[in-house]
Amino acid sequence: MKDLKYVLAYTIPISTYFSIIESGYYTFLTVFYAYGFIPILEIILDQQDQKYDSIEKENRLKNKLFDLMLYFNIPIVFSLLGFGLWQLSNTSLTSIEQTGKVLSLGILLATNGINVAHELGHRVTSWERYGSKLLLCLSLYMHFYIEHNFGHHKNVATSEDPATAKKNQSLYEFWWTSIIGQIKSAWHLQKILLKQRNVSFFSIYNDLLFYFVFQVTYLLFLYLTLGRLGMFYGLLIAFVSVLMLESINYIEHYGLLRKKGDTGRYEPVKTIHSWNSNHIVGRLVLYELTRHSDHHHRASKKYQVLENSSESPQLPWGYPTSMLVALIPPLWFYKIHPRLEAFEGSTN
């Protein structure tokens, strides 16, 4: 029964449902929950640092419940987004209500959409990877599948990785450089993959071309079913979800760099090249994404066996609070730089 704690990840969809059906400031329910209630809980609740022995890991990997809890997000996200877009396009709403619903749906797409897509994108079965791409399509960010798996995990904590924030770089600057940089990186990687197959750019093996077609088809579907307003809201919600994703990218690797040897090659990716957060509520809501150091150490590990990495630099807060603090660059620098510099001093 203790494994059912991951149903906490469904609290974002539940709060989003009420954000959709409610009016007034209640439409911000998901915003208040994700960036108000969860941070308060993470202050109150103790962090847990359990380790799994080999038998526990084997049992957790065999338990299909963990996979099912992940898969259920696909119909949930599609259903709630469809319902929300219909409400936005066909109901008379105030500007406050429109904003609340858009932000709530954007949070849903980021946490239960892109985040779940990230987990499924590292799986070995093709249908799980298709599920990843389906979820990414809703955020118009399908190139993330190529760039993240073939680019980010290789180049993380280097100047060559657009998803690694530089020291003294503000979140707002990072949004711009990361989004543009990842698009460019994805196309560069796609060309390399095509060259390895010895096929032309206009080939059935050019996944990015298919992703472009799928995303345009999605927007066209919104236009035909919900009109220009529905398509506009679809774009807006996708944009919010992408900014949330990039805010998470920002706090996950901020200021961390791998050392380069005499040969010009970077040292291997280690657990010290990602910020770690072991705050329990954020862990469960985000399917252990906050144990990011262990994920980068071995990307194939499923979320249910990720563990806390005590040797990694530790965020002073959970992800939701960290994202809020990062919105105020002077405050973020003031709180994080001493930790970053102390960590750098301990590893030199």
C-alpha cells in the first residue's frame, strides 16, 4: 500500500479539474496548490532518505503498478486539456478566469504531461516512447525527445548544453537561450542521425519533420473544432508549460560544470553534476524527478528506484519553491551562490 503514495501525482489533475469548472479566483486553484500549498507542506514534512537493497529494487521494478500510475496520465491529460480548451472557447469568462484556467492547464501539461513524457522517453519499449511523444505534442515541444535523449544527457553541465544554466544567468535570459538552443541542437542532432543512416533530409527517418507535421495537425484540429480562439488558447497553454519545463531545467543544473581533461574530453557525468532535492511532496508529485542527480547518473533507471544522492549539491527547497525564488534573480543568486561556491570548493 505504501507504493500508492505516488497517486499524489494525480492531485495536480484533480486541482486542474476544479480550476476548469470553477469561476472567479477559484480558477487559480492549481496555481495556489502547486506554488502555495505544496511549498508549505515541504517546510513542515521531513525529508526521507531511504535506500533500496537489491531485492527491493527488483520487486519495485517488477511491480506493474508503478508503470500503470504513469500510463494513466496520458488519457487524464488529454481529457482535461480538451475539457479546458472547450470551456475557454465556448464560455463567457472574465480575464481573471481566463488567466486562471490557462495557468492551471499549463501546470498540468508541465507536471503530468512533459514530466511524464520525460520518464516514458527513457523507456526501452517503442509504445512507451510513442506515449512520450504524444504528450510532448500537446506542448508543441516534440523536439525535446531528440535533444534531451541525445543532446542533454551527453552534454549536461557543459557550455555545449543549452539546458544547463550558467552562473549569474537569470531565469528570464535562460528561458530564451534554452528554448532557442534546444531547437537548434535538435536539428543538428537529427542531421547527424540521418547522416549515420546515409539518408537524405527529406526521409521517413527524419523524425523532426514528422513532429512538425503532428504539431501542425494538432493546431489545425483545435482550429477546426474550437475555432481561432481554441487554437490560440492551445498555443498559450503550451507556452506556459514550456516555461515551466525550462524553469525546472534552470534549477536542476544551475552553475554546475564538468571538468575538462588535458585531452579536451569532459569528465563522465556524475551525481555531482545535478542539483538534488529530496523534499517528499515534490518528489511524489513529479515522479521522483527531483532526485535528478541519480537520474543523470543512470538515465535508464525507472522513477520508482531513483535514490537520494547525498554527495550532490542540495537545493535548499523543493522544486516549486525553487522555481518561485528563481523568478527573483537577485534573491536566487543570494541564496544559491554560497551553496554553489561551497560545493565547488569541496570538489576541487
